[in-house]
Amino acid sequence: MAVRRRIALIYTYNESWIGGTYYIENLVAALAQLPDAQQPELLIFSWDEADEVRLKKAVQYPYWSFRRFERTLSLPERILNKITAIVLRKRFISLLYSDADIVFPLPTGSRQYFSRIPYHLYWIPDFQEHYLPAFFSSEEIAVRKVDQQLILKLAQNIVFSSHAAQNDFNAIYPNSGLAQHILQFAVTSKPVSTKENDCLSRYGIAQPYFICSNQFWKHKNHPTVLRALANLKQTHPDALIVFTGKEQDYRNPAYFEELMNLREELTLHNEVKFLGFIPREDQLALMQQAVAVIQPSLFEGWSTVVEDAKSLNAPLIASNIAVHQEQLAEYKQKLFFEPKDAEDLTRCLEEVLQNGLHRETYNYNRDVKRFAHEFVQIVDSIVGV
């Protein structure tokens, strides 16, 4: 049997950007669906033991091992290095990792630890700061742009999650000279529990509802959803929208309070529920039973929420930004609305309540397999078969 490709993956749990955590979990889960001979060996680099425990709980994979990222040498190791440096003029133990074919997704700030790994694959999720700079501090914009300039200088290969993100990159950085790859990710969700109704009762949900599952960041466009709901309750007084997601925006700390003030201004009380950051299995159970999932975002690189809805065959109401149109090109159970037009969103909500969106079986497992195959193909094209 051929030797398995060895791929180093960087993994960390981060509630402030849970999409990045889910990205690696979903990649590993997708690779696990490949035929055994095609499954690469994975070296998982994580920050601490808790990350390793979480990943092992989230997914199963037969060919992996775990490393502490940026580990420090023990006292005996440091002493041994000092002796060999004097006697042999080289350190016996190095913090530079070399036993993988390629590392992904490589943070520019950690590249020095992987300088002996022959191939590096970088990933830029999106370019939101170039298009919505008002949602960022000047310091964060500067940090992001410096990071992108480093990638332009250091990288040979870069991955984008969508053609939309690739188009943004080439508009901002024409003639970059980088080999560009598209990897449209898919989610691998565990089957929703048969105790779905227990989930509804635990969260006090007793009526048909829409659900909006996003971190509470400004670009996720929650105010438009609240304004559309205020319009909707004039004709549908029993309408309910459930919101899930971490209720802090590190870029705009006052954002959630502003939403609560808007809620009061619009006199929305029984019409909304804010559940905060809930277990993923609960989130998926609520999405599956919702009248429709709402994804109102102003900007995405590739939306995990959209992929979740597709994986559940759930009706979806999405802002008509380019990346959502790309994600939903083959998915029939959807309606689009103008991102900042609350009346247009109201129209979609009313259409779903009055006529529904027929739930058709979508072969999402095909997308999961494509995700795995395309990742392996990208790696093979870089490293060589």
C-alpha cells in the first residue's frame, strides 16, 4: 500500500470565531469518509490539551496524532541541547517540525515553527475589512492587511473558500503570482437527536419559529431582521424569531446593547428569543425544526450557517450577496432578499408563513465527499502525487 500523505493541521477552539474551529472539525470529518487508502495521516497541532479533547469528542478519525503547538523544551531537553551545541555544534532537539508533507492552514505568525515542512498552504477566509471598514478598528484593519502582505511575500499557494473570495483577492491584489485554489467546505453534522421536542421545551419554544444562528457581529446584520419582524407582526402577531450565537462583538462591544435598544424601540418582546451560545447539537435541532433559517449577513467567505441549513434540508432565507448565491446555486429551498432592505425580508418571511418552502431531499453527502476529495487533490497538486 502507498505511504499515506502526512498533513499538519492547525486546530484551536475559539468561541469568538467558532467558524474557524468548525472548519477544521468538518475537514477531518469529511476526510474520514474517504476510502481507507485515500485517507491521509493527520498531525493535529493544538494549543492545549483541551483542544485535543474537544476535537476527539467532535469527530472520529483513524489516522491522526496530536502535538502541542509552540511547545517549550523541558529542563533536561534544554541541558541536552546545550551540550550538543557545544560538542556537535548543533541542537539535538529542535522546535522546528519537519515530519509532514504540508501544513494547513498556516498562520503567518507561526510559520517559523514549520520552516522545515516543505509545503505551506495559506487560507484567507474573507476580505471583509476592505469592504466594510467601519466594522473594524483601524488597528485590526492594519493587522489584517499586514498579514495579507506577508502571505503575498511568503506564500506560493493559497486557498479560498469561494470564487467570491477569490474575486475579492484578485481585485485587491492583482497579479499576485500565487497559485490559487478553491475549496468550498461542507459540514458534517451528527444526526439530530430523536429528543428534538425536549430541545424546544428546554428553550421555551412552543410555536412555529424562524431561526437566525450567527455570532452577534455587526456584519451579521441583525437589525434588518428585527425591523423585518416588526413589520411581520402587524399581519402575523404570533411570529417568532429565535436568535443563537455568542452575544459579544470584540470589535464593537456595544453592539448587542444597541440591538436590545432597537428591540425595545420596535416593541418586540414575545416575538424574539435570544438563546446565546448553545451546544451545537441543540442549534442543529432548532434549525431542523424551524419554519426557515435566516442568514442575513452582509459579508461572508463561505457561510457555515448556509451549509448547516443545506445539510438539514431546511428552508433558507438568505441575503443575496455573491457568496450566498454561489453556495445556493443548486439548492432549491431558498429565498433571497436585499441585505439592508427590511421590507424585502418581510416579504420573504410572509411568503414562507403563507405558502411554505417545499422541503426537497438534497444530497448533501455529495458535498461532503467533494470537500474531502478536493482538499486531497489540492494537496496532491502542490506536493506531487
